[in-house]
Amino acid sequence: MSRSGQAQAVLSWILSLPAPVLRLLSGGAATYREGRTLDPRLQFLAAGARRGRPMSAMTPEEARRASAAAFRATAEAPPAGVRVEALTVPGGAGDRPARLYRPARGSPEVPVLVFAHMGGGVIGDLDTVDGFCGRLAEALGGPVLSVDYRLAPEHRSPAGYEDVLAAFRWARDTGVGLGAAPGRAAIGGDSMGGLFAAAVAQEMHRTGEPGPELQLLIYPCVDLASETPSMTTFADAFPLDRATMEWFVGHYLPPGEDPADPRLSPGRTADLSGLAPAIIATAGFDPLVDQGEAYARRLVAAGVPVDYRRYDSLVHGFTAFAGVIPEARRACAEIAALAAARLSQTLQKD
């Protein structure tokens, strides 16, 4: 067993302790806000994280190393039947590394899903969403393309967005070569990746290009220019708190950039009609929960089909906790099933 596998095994054993014991080890009573109760395993992890150095006090390089190590101990591996292939794809300024996930029983009628990882545009990589992308490929019965977009502050906005946009266009037009339906693609992402996915869907609609068949937005950040009540209610949440959000934005935005730009705040776009069907999932203990919920409501009001789920006991970034948090694993499975059902409905209409 690898060192990361051993760490996950030990952590899984600790987190299997009874909920009252975990809460006692976390400092006492259950964490309860807005009528929601935090999963006791996440409460235990949050208590441990607060004893360490906050990300907002780190350099980007330190934060990348720390987050990568943490996720190795909490993330799940791709399903055994999913083949994983490393490749490069066009980005906004040259080729970018990517990872293709192909299920054992795939259908050439299913469009490729292009996925962008979380990380505030500053941290994260292909490993961050490795297990979840594999789960999506298995559920969809088609390929998933995970894109390693450029990160800030080395490459500030709009570099990451432009990489995801270029990868989407390439994947859509190269579908057959990826084992997918030609000329079609879906787009998805979590957190900052969800922002990129929503912005790509809007850009395709604005330009009149073939847009995504589906937009999969998981605890998305869709508005960098507004303040919502959940940003105050969950300002000290784990693993994303207000200080970390401000740290991300400070590194990601170049001086003078307008945070209301649709590439940064797709949730502020006035007319959302005609966009692709959406699946939006949020976490109950997340400063961004209001943003995702508000965007879901606005899409519905604009006539866009939406499946919305809020996972009340979970935190921001829960796709990376599925290896040790059963409720996160169940949420990921439900999201993957929703995506498969929505894509199936789309294909049946054609």
C-alpha cells in the first residue's frame, strides 16, 4: 500500500468512530447553523485544520503542496473499470495537460464531458478531481476530459477560463476521436471550475456556436462582485472561509479587472434564456451556497431545465472527500446519476 493509501486507511478508521466521539474530539457539541447539522466526520476534520496554518497565510506554492497532500488522504480513486489516459489539449495560449476517462462500456452516442477542477484559480490539478471524473465517466457511459488549466498568480484571469474554453471547443469538434458523439460536448466543473463552466456555456450562447448539452455546476462560484448572506454565516467554514476566498481573488484577478465581467461573474448576466440544461449542486456549510442556489433559481425563471440539490451536511469541496466521508460519496453518486439522466433525456429528444 502506498503512503497516501496508508494515510487514507488510518483516517478512514478514525472517521469510523461513533459520531458522539468524533464531536467530543472536535470540541463538543454538533456544529449547527441555518437549520443544518455538519457531518461529524467533517466537523472532526475542520477542528484539526483550524489547529494548522491557514491557506490565506501561505504562498500559492505552499498552498498547492498542502492541498494536494490533504486531498490524497481524502479523495476516492476512479472506478476500476474506467480507463485513464494522459493527453494534451489546446488551451488559450498553447497546449495544456489533460486526462481522459473512458468507461469500460461506453457509448459513442454520448457527448464528451469537459470538466474543470476547483481551487479558486490558484490551486488544484488533475489529481484533485481524479476520482470524481472517473465516477462521472462510469455513470455517463461516455468520456470525461479533465483539463489542467493555467493557475494564478503566474497566469491571472482570464487565462484559466480561456484554457477551459479552448478545451471545450476542441473536445466538441474532436468527439469521435475521444470515443464520443461528434460535434457535441457537455461542460462541468466544481467551485472555480463551475464558474468557468457557466461562463463557457454563456459564451457559446452569445457567439451562436454549438453549446454544451449540459452544464454541471458543483458548489459553483458564479459572482465575484456580490456579497451574499452565506458569506457571513459561513465566513469561518472549512475548508473554504472568507479569508481564503479573498486570498484566491487577490491572486486570480489582475489589477483593474472588473469583477462583474461575465467571465468572472456569469451569475450577473441579465438574460439566461436559451442556455443548456443545468445540474447545480451546493453544500450546506459553504460561503458560496447562496450563489449556487440563486443561479439555479434564475435559470429556472429563464426557462432553463435545472436539477438542483443542496447537501446540507457537507462542505465546499466535497467531491475531494468522497474517499473518507460516506455522505460525500453518496452525493457524488447522486450527482453523477443526475448528469447521466439529463444527458439521456437530451439524446432521446434528438
